[in-house]
Amino acid sequence: MPVAKRVFADGAYLRPPTISPYGCENILIEGVRIVRSPFWHIHPVLCVNVTVRRVAMEGNGPNTDGRNPESTRLMLIDKCLFDTGNDCIAVDSGRNNEGRAWCHCHRQRHLRRRA
């Protein structure tokens, strides 16, 4: 969907992710519980050095993925609980022409123990 049409308002029917840092560095999300996210639970975009530790993501709605890192480098997911309506973890590098224009692929992803 073109950027100009990405509207979050009454009648737009686009569900926002719960946590979505954009272009950030040195992110720590730790020890929280996210319940009934309207869309993806945690969706960092173009971020560097992201750690998600001891986070519970719970929601059975449509397309409520747990973690959707997009074009992110140095990512650690450690001791997390996923009880979601769709993917637990879906790694993206952008989509369609926009994703190809960014040309930021994922590097250095690590997954550790489940909760």
C-alpha cells in the first residue's frame, strides 16, 4: 500500500502494531506482557541492536504475529513466550518496491531459549 494511503483513523481499517520503533539503536524490550495486540506485537523497522527478553506476547486475533523485525541488524530474542494468532516470528526485509529500494537485509539474528 502506498505510504500516502497508510492512514490510521476511523474507517481506515489499518490495525497498528503495539510496539514499533523505527530507525532506532540499542533497544531493550524486557519483562513485559503484551495482550490482544490489534496487529503485530513487536515490529522494529530499520533498527540496530534490538534485544527482546522475557516478553510474553498473547493474542489470537488475525495476523497478530509476535515479532516482525523488518530490515533490522543485531537482533536477539531470548526467553520469550509466543501465544499468537499467526506467526511467532516473521523476519522481513521490507516489501515490494519499497523493500527493494531500502535494500536492507537482516544480519546477525539470534534466538535463544523459550520462556
